[in-house]
Amino acid sequence: MAKRNYLNIEDGDFRLTFADAKQTVKNIESIFVARASWFSIPKPMPIALLKQEYLHLCPDMEVMFPGVAEKMMRPAILRQLGFPVNADGMVHWSE
């Protein structure tokens, strides 16, 4: 994985702290890795599926922080975290 900058992750009214950004990246990476097959790069996935998988990984998140998962899955936030998002809303693994 490339070195990432976890500072100043924000889009409009939403901002991630350094610790939250770092943990979010770890969680998204684990989702991609879990869906990959041996010796292959994880395949892109739609933002909606990534959000669903994220909430499955962190089931209490929506209860404790309503709406935050939706804000974290904004294309601008995902790009700042180092995950390319194309025009069709597909999130890609980044090396």
C-alpha cells in the first residue's frame, strides 16, 4: 500500500479526524482483502456495496453515529483516503 496522508480529510460539512481516517482506511482495506481471491488484486465494488459491507463490519456504527457511514462513502472522501472512485461510482483498490 502506498503511504497515505490522513490529515485534512473533509468534504463540505463532514470531516474525519486523523484517527478516524486511519481506522476507516483499515476497515475498507479489510473489506477489499476479504473479497479478493488468492494472488489477485481486489476487484472494484460499487459505493453502495462498500457501505453495506462497512456497516456489516461495524454493526453498531449506525446506532452510535447515525448517517456517518453515508458521509464516509462520499466519492470525495474515498478519494482523499486513497481509494479511486470512477464516474460510475465504483471504488477501486489502490496499491
